[in-house]
Amino acid sequence: MGTQVIVTEQQPTAGLLGKRFHIFGSGISFSMSPIIHNAGFKHHQLPHFYDIRESPGIEGVAHLIQHDTFGGASVTMPHKLQVHKYCDEITETAKSIGAINTLVVKSKDGKRVIMGDNTDWSGLYSIMSNHIEKTGRKPETGLVIGAGGASRAALYSMYRAQVNTIYIVNRTQSKAETVQEAFKSLFTIKVIPSLEDLLAKPDIIVGTIPADTTTEAQFANLFGPQGLCIEMSYKPRITPLLKMARRHPGWEIVTGVEVLLSQAFDQYSRWTDREAPKEIMVDAVMAHERRPAAL
């Protein structure tokens, strides 16, 4: 299977400096990233364009990275752990996390350099920091559900937010142990076999697994009196995890769309050296979601 191109917006007339930005992944035809970033480009009157490029393997989009018009890319699963092979440099944060979700094109000594970075963690960290500032409560315990590439960013953001005890749970425990091992020189992660084995009620919960693999019942006993629940899956908008969190008045919930926007703001700034027009980008997503076809 070759690379599939999905264009969700009308391509503007590209000027001399126009660049092409993409999202690389598999099963991403529903991605809202083009809506977000093209709204930003339009607002700043930049001759850039962002589209979806689906490929089962990162090799299927390598030619795009190497093209002169390549401006940068968002990288999602299953490519986050493999795209490093096409990077000239990788930021220290992305190295620590072990996953890349952003490609940035830089110029050093007159040479074109592909930089691998991670904005998943910074988007999550921003959400956590805002919650801590609003509530005045320092989170003692964090829980990450899942052990894929997104889980690494969630764990790292908890570490940076100074969460004291961090748990990870995954259906295949060995995968969680692999993630635990990857971070052991930086901070401690406790692997639990199941949610029933959690020793303390978490103050922050981050779900990183597809929502269609979960049920409300499995999260029934997870919540204490108050906290922050973040979902990284955004189909559907309100997942079983968030539905259960909603039943507890002391919990703030953050949808996958909000997470997507938070990390997209950081990506946009890295690509354009401009502050992301946050309200414009949010409005573009809201307009898209109001369309019947988006439901």
C-alpha cells in the first residue's frame, strides 16, 4: 500500500516561499490537524499548506521529508518511534521521551537540517500547569493508561509537573515495563497489572489508548474527590473515561481535541517563528465540528 494523500482544504496559490506541511501516520483520515494549521497559515497570510499523508510505514513518506518544499510535519502513530531515522538532529526532550511527533526544518551553516521534536509533552504540561495554578493543589499521584508513543509524553509531562508518584497501566504489562525501563535514569514509574491494583487515587489521569477499546465500567472506581482527567483520543469527543470523570464534580476534564490544539500551538510556533493565533485555530475546529459531516 502506497502513501495516501487526503486534502481537506482548498490549496491556496503558493508563492515562492510556500512550504508544504503534513501529518504522517496510519488511519488518520479523520485528523483535524489540517483545519488547525491551515487556519493559522491563512490568518498570517503565509503561502503554506498542510495536508494528510497516510502510509503504513514511515518509509512511505520519506520522499516528502527530503523534498525542498518540505516545511515540517506532525507525526502520529505508528511512526512516532520510527521517524528518527530521517532526522539530522533530535532535541534532548524528544530523546528523553523516546518519541517524535514534530519535524522542523532548520538551517545551520547554510545546510538544511531536519529536527525531530516532541510537542505532545509540552501541550500536556501546559494543561497540567494551568490546572495546578487554578486549583492551587500540587498533584501527588498520576496515572497514565496505555504504553504507546503518546504515553511517553504523558509520563514525561507528569515528571516535569513534579508529580510525586507516577503509575502506568497497560493491557500488555511487558510494554509498560519497556516504557518504565526507558525512563529509569530520569524518574521512577510504577507499573501496575490492572486499575484494581492502583494503591492511591490519582490526582491526574491521562488516557492514551483508543476510546473504542474502553468502557465506562472499567473506570468506575478510579476517581477520588477531585483532580484532572485528560484524554488524548478525540473520537468520540467524550470518551468512556471522560464520561466517568464527568460524574465526579471535583474533576476537570480535558478532551482530546483540546490536547490536540495545545500541542498544535507549539508546533505552529516552531514552524513559523510566530505565536500561534489560538482563537483563530480554536474557532476553525469549532466550525468544523458544527458541520453534520463532522459528527
